Amino acid sequence: MLRFGLRAKLFIAVLPVFLIPVVGLGYVREMEALLKEQQEQNLIAAARTIATALHDRPSLLRLRPEDVARQKERQEAIAALSSGGNAASSGANVTASAPDGVISSGANVAGTLDGIASDAAVVVNPVTRAPQVPMTILAPEPPPAADEVSRIISGLNRAKSRIWVIDKKHQLLALAGSLKATADDKPASTKPVPPSFWDRAENLLLRPLYSRLLTLPTEDFDDALPEDAITNGAEVESALSGIPATRRRTTLDNRAVILSAAHPIWADDDVVAAVVVEETTNAVQSFTTRALEKLITGSLLAFLLATVTVLAFASRIAGRISRLRNEAEAAIDANGRVRHIVAGSRAGDEIGDLSRSYSQLLERLAQYHDYLEELGSRLSHEFRTPIAVVRSSLENLQMHNLPEDAAVYLQRAEQGISRLSAMLSRMSEARRIEATLREGERTEYDPSEVVAGSAAGYRAAYPGVNFIVDLQAEGLRISGSPELLAQALDKLAANAVSFSMPDSPVRITLRQEEIYAMIEVENTGPLLPEVPAARLFDSMVTLRESRAEGAEPHLGLGLFIVRLVAEFHGGAAFGRNRPDGTGVVMGMRLPTRLTAD
């Protein structure tokens, strides 16, 4: 099962903050779409303005088919009048049209030039009285229509836009403007400002990220006007049919997007031409790119600040909780005794309340533990007087002649008093050993001497039990109390004798294992139950299932005293079953002098 610390949980809790850039990105994209739509509307308005300026212009009216036919008829009449005599000059038709193919921006293309002749006069030679060849007197040529259109659109042109006019026959009449920025559009050079620290950091750290994530617009693109845009443009066809329209297309090198808007030019009720206004979407793309750069920069800064803040906050909370945990663990020792009271925190938050609650809890636990420690001594002191009274009364009763059936009850009462006295003695002994351990003095001694002397006493105390002593290591030095070690051996020996099978020996072994002195007491008998080994050495714990009437009482304090003595020497008590399953091994692992030093 995965475990998450407080820092990880707080970090997961702030993950929804990372949705802010997604929302911001959607907002920027929506703004980009609105700006492009607004750009289309602006271009349509610009095309409408230019078309309005060209509506019903005389120079464009002569481009209508009926005007061209009328002009042709007049020219044919003039030619017929001059067929019998001197050649007459006829009106010239000069047509300048755009070359086929691709037309570069910035060119002003002349349209159809109509020379309109005046009426011809027949002059009579005054000498011959014969009529002379008629002379055609040409009227002054009006300005070409394309020149007038060029002047109009040049006056209405704006920076970084291109305007062109096309007639019904898809002939380009005029072209003005450029899609690229010209020298006049660029701002005047100013005194360079040295980059700030943030500018240098952004160029060093974030600019590579921007170049990977964002598409930066460029002015280095091919802005040529392709022929298919003139002849097959959807917006042009729509405008020549009388409906304004827009279209997006890419440049020939696919490095920019051109937005064009076409509007019809009317002469009376006829569409005679169309005006097209074009711009690139670089301005909108530049705005979008700058907005995305600011969004990325702001998001990174916000995430960095939020992460640092959350980690600092989580570290502070985790540190306070860890200190409280360590104080709580150090406040109680392995024996359940309260060593010191945790000082309550003065903080006003929940952790401060928890710390103060722990302090109050430990204080009450210490008071209760002191009460329990003193309870044994108080009970022993209080029970000794009534026990003595009962014992003396039983002794007095034994001096009287009692019926035989009454003697049985007297004997049971004496056994009960003896067991009660033994229990009080053991409780006093455990209390006395605990006090000795807290205040006892340490000395260096050889554990083999204590083991050999204790074994000799056990042979006298338990004459029916064969004690085998195996001193595999002599001359070891341990730091502690030999008297306490002897008392612990007494408990181990008594425990082994009580569980040992009849006529089976009890082995006491002293050996060295690495840097420890191992004291083991083995007996043949029932195995240890399936319980944690540490629980065998707890206070007031006994695993004896039954006890014969009149047997010695057991309060579960013997192995507890063994553990206290082992810990006093810096070691530990242990218990295990024999590998062959014939009995158990109980003992102590005590560090030698080298470890103690």
C-alpha cells in the first residue's frame, strides 16, 4: 500500500492549480479568434470604404461595355470620313495591363486608356472647291482610369496592408501597398536600454522554452501576389457577383497567413470591379504569442512560488509533528514509565492543541503510574498486619483440641496465608529490584564466577534436579551488578525447574558470541506458546495454564525481573524453543567490557 507523507498530500492538493494555465490558454485562444474576427470586420470595412470612394466614378464608368461599344462606333465613323483623302489621325487606344503570372506588391498598374475623339469637321478647299479629306480633331486625353484608381487607393492605404482593384475580366487595374513593414513604418531608433536582470534571465531560461512551444511570426516571407489569387480567388468571385467576402490563405512559402477582404464596386446597378484589401495575421499572432509568453512566465512564477510556499508550509508542519512524535516516544521508556512530560506548545493552531493535550495526557499517565508503583508497597504494608493477625490466630487455634474435620479447614487457611505472604514478598522484591536498578552502582566483574556460584546453590535448593554447568568462556568482563545478575539467574533457574520434565537435566551455559556474553538456561519440557517473545518478559504476564493445589503462586514477575536486569547491563533477555523441539532456552545477552567502554 502506498504511503504519502504530508508534503506529498499537500502537493497533490494543489495540483488543481495547474489547471489555471489550461484555462488561461483557452482564454488566449478565444481572444485570438475574436481578434481575427475583428480583423476580418476591419478589412471588410476598409474594403467597403475604398469601394464607396470608387462607386460611380467617371473614370470607371467608361469601362462599362456599352461605353466601350459607343466609343468603337465613333472611331469607325471617323475612319470612314477620312477614307477618301488625306489620312486623318484617329483616336488611339492604349491599353496597359498587368503581365500574366505573378505581380509583385507595390506596383501601380495602368488600366485601359480610352482616347475619345471629338466630332469630325469637313473642310472645303477654297481653291478647288473640292472637298478635302476630313480631319479628325482629337479632344485632350483624359487621365487614365487606372491612374485615378491608384491615386484613390494609395490615399486610403494603410501600413502593412495591400489593396488591389480587379475588373470583371479579372484584369488587375491597380495595386498599392505592401504586406511587409517598410522603413517608414519602423519606429525611429532610440538610445539602446541595457537589458535588466529579468530580461537576461528570461532570454537565458525561458526563450528556448518559448521557441519550442510557440510559433513566432516573421516578416521574412514571400508577399508576391499569385495569379490564382486574381483569377480563382473565392473572395474575388464573390465580390464580382455583388457579395462581400473574406478568405484566408498562406503565402507561397507557407511562412505567413494572409487575410483578404473583397468588396464590389458598383456603377449604377452593375458591378464593374472589386476592391481587395489584404493583411497578414502577424499582428494577431504577435499579440497571441506575447500573451502566451506572459501566461507561461506568470504560470511558472506562480507555480514556483506556490510550490516553495507549500513545501515550506508542509515542512514546517511535518517538522512540528515529527518533534511532537519524538517527544511522545521519548517521554515513555520500554517499561512504560514516564520519563519526562512533553512541554505543551504555545501555538494557537490544531498542532499546538494536540501538543498541549499530549502534555496533559502524559502528566496524568505519570501520576497514575506513580500510583501503581506505590500501590504494591502500600498493599504489602497494609496486608502484613492482618496477615500477621490471621497467622497468630491460626497458631492459637492449633494449640486447642479441634475436631478432625476442623483441622482440614485450619490447614487450608494456613496454606492460603502462606501463599498470600509469598505474593506480597514477590511484589516487594520486584519493587525493590526496580529501585535498585534506578539507583544501583555499577562495577566490572566476571560473569563466570556468578554463574558457577549460583549453580552450586541451585543443586542444594533443588536436590532432585540435575544442573549441568557449561562455562565455555571465562575471563569475560561485563559492567553491572553481580547481585542483580544472580537474582536474574535465580528466576531463570526457577522457571526452568518448574517447566522441566521429571528426571531431565537443566543446563546452564556461559559462552561468548561476538562481543556479547550469552547466559542460557535450557530445560526439556513444553515449548513456548505462539506469542511475541517480548511479551514473555512483560510485567504481570504468566502463561501457565494450570497450577496444582498448594503450588507456589506465580504473578508473572520472574521473567520481568530478568528483563530489567538484562537492560540494566545494557543487554536484552530472550527466549526460544530448541531447534529439535524438545524444550526451551531462556537467557540474557550482555555486552562485554569492550562494548560498555
